[in-house]
Amino acid sequence: MSAIIAEPSTDVSLLRQLDAKTARIAVIGLGYVGLPLAVGFAKAGFTVFGIDNDDSKVASLSRGHSYIGDVSSFSLESLIRKENLRPTTDAAVLSEADVIIICVPTPLRKTKEPDISYILSAATKVKDSLRSGQLIVLESTTYPGTTEEVVLPMLTETGFKIDEDFLLAFSPERVDPGNRHFDTSNIPKVVGGVTALSTKVAAHAYGKIVGRVHPVSSARVAETAKLLENTFRSVNIGLVNEIARLCRALDIDTWEVIEAAATKPFGFMPFYPGPGLGGHCIPIDPHYLSWKARLQGFEARFIDLAEEINSQMPDFVVQLIGDGLNDRGKPIKGSRILILGVAYKKDVSDIRESPALSVMEKLIKKGALIEYNDPYVNHLTMDCMGRREFQNAQIDSESLRKYDCVVVTTNHKDYDYQDIVDNAQLVVDTRNATRSAILKDGNVIRL
């Protein structure tokens, strides 16, 4: 008769707590990823500790005020009042949590190498508070192997053992700020543990707030899947940006070409050109993959080429502006130029890696007199030839006429593009935002 081997108590007890919603959740990092996740667990009935180093964020949340568009203050206030969500700067609460989720930034160094210092800092806090029975999940985008090769050794230094004492998994964030159709609850969640048991319990935890969980065989697979998602987008955006430049040289309407190609019901997915890549994912994540590839002696040529093309787009936009002004007998130097939209995508306030900032910087260095307007960004500070402060310029039909050029870098829905076309002397449209407007003779240049 074969012996019956019992599963570790970490598995059984935590699964029961999750089912009963008595498990306490801690989310480290309350930004665009962490806050919606914390709110999702709190709405599901869990007690959630939201941990962030930023005193102002914690104070705002404690008052029930959201600083992220995807989280309403109305729903947040109720969760705070009922103490389902407990914002704090005190990492000591980690010892009270049964599930700890790390959602911290992963930027690039100036050398374009991965900077996982925030992950290391968060993992150190987890290590200092680690106790038996906890599940730790890393959500921060990172290179393949980080969870198993970096985080796991840090936690086992405590003497605790994986599966016996704690569980560890990776589940990539898939947040799309400003997207009204997809949020934490209806975006499928990929989960990969450093052990099968870790995968099982982590998948069970996310299943409490997500409609569909997709378990994979390892943390490495989950880490790489995230990088593939955004590298796919980067490469295809690079391709369509190159097509845009080619169409410009051939005097062909790029947008009409894409629209025609998109009528094919199979084998084609439309991507659109723009002034460059923005946000914290697409400009950053492919570098994590190519860096890891180089360590293995492999050159990720598609990734590097796409980055090269995409990084040239702000220069191409400046060239279009210069050509348009030159046709009117004006140089860039001394011209008054209005940048419409400094957020990296429409209808959000996020300016991280925004290509509009690169366009502004290049124009300033050429002597242009720059102003900006963005309905979602009231104030802007830039380090360009010294620290510069910009106030959000108010625009109307009359004020638009005073600019030598108006550049649409972010296609916010708030703008009246017909009014812009009617009153601006010159419009450089990098987003095809003026496609429905009735154009005047030759005053609009589209990417």
C-alpha cells in the first residue's frame, strides 16, 4: 500500500484563507499598477495593506482621493472608510500579510541596462518581515530569471525554504491606463511560480479578482511572456514608423495605406505611427530582453533595430516642423510653437517617457519659443538647457492664431480639431487627429 504524502501546510492553510477571504493582502507600490490591484482585492472583500514610500500618495489615499484616473475617488473613499484598503508607508505591516505583491518601477539606467534597484529594495523589506505561510508575487516587469535568481536567494537567506515555508511567483502586470474596456478584473492573468505549488496558490489568489488566470510552467516563462507582449508592439510600431517615413518620401498618405491594409480580415493587425514611444512599458521592456540576450551571447537584432527607428521619430517630427515653417519663410529659431498634448497617450495624465517631451527639448535647443497645452497635465518641469517651468497654456480660436505652428503630439478627445485647423497658421499632426476636419489649403502636415 503506497503512502499518502500530505501537501505542505503553506498550501492548505493559505488556500482556505483565500477562499474565506480572511487572507490579508499587501501591495508594495501604489502607482498605475499597484493601486488598481490593491483596490481590486479590497473590493473583493479582502483586507489590503497598500504600501508606498511616497507620503503624499498615502495621505491622498487616506483621504479617499485617487491620483490615478483608472481608480475613482468615489469607490476608493468607501474602501478606505470600511478599512478594506489601508494605505501606509510602514513596511512593518508586511509581517501581517499572507500574500505580498510587489509592484514597483523597473526603469533603465542611462546605459539602457536594467535597473532593478526598486525590486531589490522591496524584496529586502519582504525578507526582513518574512514569516512562515506567506505567498510573495513579483509583478514588476523584469528580465527572465529575476524571480528565481535574485528574489528567491534573498528570501532563502532567512533560513526559510520554498514550498515548506513560503511560496514565490511572478505575474506580469497588464495595465493599460485610460482603457475603459479593460481593467484588472477582465484582463487574463499570467502566473508562473518558481515551483508548481507556488503557481497553484498564486493562480488561486488572482482567481479571486480576475476572470481568467493562465498558469505557466515557470516564473521565467511568465517574465518572458510580458517582455514578448511589449517587444511585439515595439517592433511593429517601429515597422509602421518606418513605413510612415517611406510614404512621406513617396508622397503617399500613410494613414490611408494603413486603413486599406486593415480591411484584410486575416494576417494583418493595424499599428499606427507617432512621434515616438511613450509610457513605462514599450520604450523600456524590450531593453530588458535584449540585455538578457546579450548576456547569453545572442544579439536581438529586431529589438535593437526597432528601438533605433522609434527613437528617431522625435527628430523626424522636428524635421516636419522645420520644413513646414521653411515653406512659410520662417526658421524654427524664434518661432512660437504650441505643443498640443504632453501625456504619452490620449486621455491620460501620464507623461512618463512621453515623446512630446523629446520633441519639445529638440525644438528648444533650436531656439523655438515653446508653449504647451494638455487638459490632463496642468504643470510641466523639464531639464533642458537649465530647469524650465511650463504652465498649461489656455487655448481658444483667437490664441491659436498667434502661434507660427501647432503640433499635435497627443490626440486627446478634448480638443476641437476643426477649430485648430481653422485657426492655426500651420498644424503638424503626428496622430492623424485632424482626419475628420475640413482642411484649409496646405496648412496641415500629417506624419
